[in-house]
Amino acid sequence: MTLRFYGIVTGMDLDDFVRALKPLATSGVLAVGVFLGLKGGVTALGYEIDYIFTSNVRPRTYLWSDFLFQFIFLNVFTLPSMLLIVTVLTYPRHLIHLFNFVMIVEAAVVSSILISHMLGLLRNWLGKRGVMAVGGVMLMLVLLPLLDVFASLPWVSSFPYPTNLLLGVTGGGLKTSAAFLLIGGLLAVNLFLSRKVEYAGLAPILTNVFTDPPRKLITSFKLPQPVARFLLINAADRPTALLVKAHLTRFLRDGSLWITAFVLLLLVYVGTALPRALAFTAQPEAIFLTIVSLYTPMIPALLSFNWLLTEKHNLWLVQLSVYRVSSYFYTLLIAYTIVSLIFSSLMVAAVQVFGGLFALTYLDVLLFLCSAVFGSFLALVISSSIKRFSSPFSFTSIFIVVLPLLGSQLLSLPLLVSRLFEPIATNPPAFLPYLVMGYVLFALALVTYSTRDFSIEQAS
């Protein structure tokens, strides 16, 4: 709605917006497939692989059932929101664009799953390093539209890279044939690779995507000295500081931050490429604020996945310790907020550098702070109230992601409205800063008080 509003105000052609969105969305879906393929390609848990691939079930049968599962899952999660965006942006001409958009999205989803499986199966043939090399080349090809946006190279639009071929699925003639030829080629490669599947070469996505600490962490990944000193456990630390450091250290060790960093790179890609693709210079902060306000509460939601998978069942240790359970959750809220603010700041800096500078106001700073705190609080409340959590691909995961996003947007709505509407943002009335600061302080105090009253019954 924000983009549509600014499109009306600035006279932007919304049909051009949809045309620019197609290659970016297609590249994003394919990039997700490459990322999941590098992590293993098969949406399974470890015990499922232990059972299925050592039983009489043919590996190929399981792989194709996994293909159908991913196809249904990705369509449920991506198609409704994309159709809603296209309908809102192009109404009343939405029917013209919906068919083409659905065809392109479906082609991208199918190709993404095939790429994911292909890279996962290639581990049996090339090993992990070989797959990383192939995946790196594929990722560069998939992200070629970004090069076209920034460098405006004529040859990129005519180069037969995957995104360009899939966009031709609705073009008719040779373009449609080329798109189906690409999908058919990926299918043929998958059929060939799935003839023989070695159990030892499989890596389950549901474990690796959300909990994938790098091997030899100390030698392969060293923290900057100031960060290492900050996280150093000191006997003189107060309990609050000690628990916050423990949470932050766990985020680094269990791999919680890797999927968050991948989403960060993907949204920086969208946030920098979309305004350039549209020549959207009148109000670039419309796209920027929309992305940041959505990404910030997503960070604690993603961190909650790992907490549910690896930490929640250990709460009995907290009960037996000298620390109160409420202190544990209060410090977890602080840790979520710190990570959210750090990643949001990185995103702001990256978009400012690569997407063009524009002035940040005090409302922007307050909006980022509130989005981080509200998203962290809601993610904490929702994840701690879940009784059972089987995997990140269960329907429960929808609530863990969607509710913090919606709740944070609603709670931050006064700030968002004040920031987006002129002349309030650039020339605010004298009372507005005091009113906004009062709202923010009241909301933060309420969140802090509510978290300090957490009990073990609420988290069991």
C-alpha cells in the first residue's frame, strides 16, 4: 500500500513497477534454491534420513515426494502474498498481469526446487567443495539482473542466464521453448543424479539451514577484538550482563545468524536494485522503510527457530540455577534486540552505500528501535508459548514469523505514519517529537515490565 500511495503521488507507472519486480522476484526465488542446495537440498530431519535411506523405500521415491512437498509449501508461502502485491499495485488492470506473474512464479519455484535437489545430490559426486564451486557459479548467474540494474550493460538483458530464460515462459515462441528447455534440463540432471544416492553424502536441510555452525569455528571465523572482549565471560559481571553474553555467544556458535545474514543480503539486493530499476528517486525511503520495517522483526523470529529447536527443552536447567526464569527471558529479549539493531544498522548502511544516500530523521531511528523491541518481544512471547515444535517447515512456523511481523507493524504504526506522510516527516509540529517519544518510552517500559514477569509456566 505504501508503494501504491507513493506511485500515485509521484506519478510512477505501476505497470513498470511490476515489470521491474518480475526479474528481481525470480532471481530471489532461484537464489533461495541455490542457498538451500548448498545446505543439502533435501528438506528432512536427521532421523528421517536415518530411517528412509536405510529402509526399502527407494531414495528417488522420497526425493520426488520431497519435491511435491516443497512445491506445495513454497506456493502456500509465496504465491498468495505475491498475487496480493500485484493486485494492489495494478488494480484495476490486475488481471492483465496476474496470469503472467503466476506462470513466471511457478516456473521459478519448480526450477528453484530442482536446483536445490541437484546441488544436494551433487555432494555424492563432487564432494562439498565441488558443490560450493558449482553453487557459487550458479549464484552469480542467478543474480545477473543486479549487475544489469547497477551497470546498465546491454548484453546482460540478452544473455541466456536462468532468470532471463524463465521470464520468457509467457513470451511465446522460442522464449517459451527456451524456458521449458531449461526446466527440462534441470529435471533430466536430477533424474540422472538420483539413480544412485549415497547415504553418507546426504545433508538434511532442516538441521543445516537454521543450525549450521561452521566447522573449526575458531580457525575459520574470528571475531573482531572489540566484539571478542565484549563477549568474554568475566566473573565480576552482573547476572544480566552474564546472561546476555551467553545468549549472544550461543547465536554465534549454533549458526543462528547465518540464515539471518542470508536474508539480509537478499533484502539489500531488493532494496538497492528496485529503486534503480524503477528510477524511483522522488521518495526512495518508501521502499527503504518498507523493507527495513519488515526485516527488523523478522530477525528475532528467525532466532526463535533455533531457540525452539535447541534451547527450550533445557529450561529445567534455568529452574535449577540461581537465576530466575524471568531474568533468563529478559536477557534473551535484550539479546534479540541487540542482534536486530545490529543487522538493521548493517542493512541501513548497505542500502545507503549501494542504493543512494538520503537523510535519516529521528523518526527513522525511533522506528528501527521500536521494530526491534516489539519484534523481539512478540517473537519471545509466541515461541515460549508453543508447546511442541517439530520443524521450521511446520505450520507453527507461520505464526512465529507472521505474528511478530504484523504485531510490530501495528505497534509501530504511529511512527510509520508520521515518517511517510509529508510535511510531518521533514517539518514536524512542535509537539510531535514529545508525543512520539512519550509513546516510545511508554511502549518500551510496558515491554520491559511484561518480560520481567515471565514464569516457567508461560514457557512450557
